[in-house]
Amino acid sequence: MKSHRIEDLKVWSKSMALVKEVYLITVELPNEERFGLLSQIRRCAVSIPSNIAEGAGRNNKNEFYQFLGIAFGSTYELQTQLQLLIDLNFISEPKIIPLKELLTEIQKMIYSLKTSLKL
């Protein structure tokens, strides 16, 4: 298997867009969360396209599959953290819904890509 061009992977592009949105929305968090939830959410969001990219650069399908699994897990971690923003009244639900919708789309894309690699 040759490496994939990450720019050609729609799931990577959508994940990058999600990171930008996460960064923009987390600016609204209180200063006391700077080293807590804010940092955790941003790192988690960044890990999604980062793991997709690392896997795409590997030399075989199994390694790519493994890194997609890590990215997939990070989507669920981010989903949990976004819900916490709502539950803790840090950010209103209407502002989080578009991020959760994009995240769901990314989860489906990663799942489909993983499935295609197992064939």
C-alpha cells in the first residue's frame, strides 16, 4: 500500500474544519478552564486529523486501520467533552449542535474508511 495524500481524504479535510470550529467556540470558555477542559477539548480535536494523517502516511493497511481506530476513539471523547460544555452551562446547546453534527459525519466517514480497509 502506498501512502495516501491527506489532502485527498475528505475525512481529514472535515476533521481539520472541525478543529477550527472547536478552537473558535472554546474561546468562549472561562479563563479558569484554560488548563482544564479547554486544553483537553482542543488536544482531542487535533488528535482526530492528526491520527488520520499519521495512518495515511504508513506503509500498510493494518497500520492505517489502527490509526483510524485511534481517531475514531477521539471522536467519541470529543463528543463527550462537547456535551460537558452544554451540561456545565459553559456554551449554549445551539452553538454546539453544528459541531456535534459534523462530528457524527466524521464518525461515519472513519467507520466507512475502516470498513473499506478490511476488505
